[in-house]
Amino acid sequence: MARLAVDNSDILIPFRLIGPAKRTQCAAAQHKPNLHFNMSAWLPKCFLAFFTHYANTILKHKIQFGFNLLAFTPDRWRKDFEMIGIRDEMEPTTLKDNARRIFKN
């Protein structure tokens, strides 16, 4: 993923956390400005603890909901945010602000 981001630095690359390399994917997103997480197919209650930490801090501007056909609605996501410890200010950031910022460019 990191190589793809370097070779195509002029395009936005949304991707999902998959496979055993989840921490590596977070590290790549932290260092590559064009890598962003599309979390539309995941319920927040399924986030791993380290990913919740990243979503609240280091990668807070890299987590988006709704890049493609939604598997879950924003209302369904909101129900899980509190359960897993996503900070209140992250709800609007994740559900709309990050996408607005990205697609504005």
C-alpha cells in the first residue's frame, strides 16, 4: 500500500483495514498523505483497540465513512461510537468533515 501511495502521490487512495497487516496499514497511512481509511463496511464496535486509539489521535483526519455503497448507516455508526470510546468531537470529523476536506481538493 505504501508503494502504491508513493507511485501515485497525486491521487487519493481510500483503503480498508484487512488481513494481518493492520498496524502496518496504520503506519503507512500516518506517513502517506494520500492514504485514507474507508470504514464504511465496518461497524465501530468491530474496531480493534489500537485502531480506536489511532482514530482518536494520530489518524483522526484519515478515517472516513461513506466512500462507497454503505453497508451501515451513519445512525448505526453513532450507536457504536460511545461504546468503543470514540471521542465526541470525532463523530462529525469521521462522518462528514474528513470527506468534505478530501473531496474539496
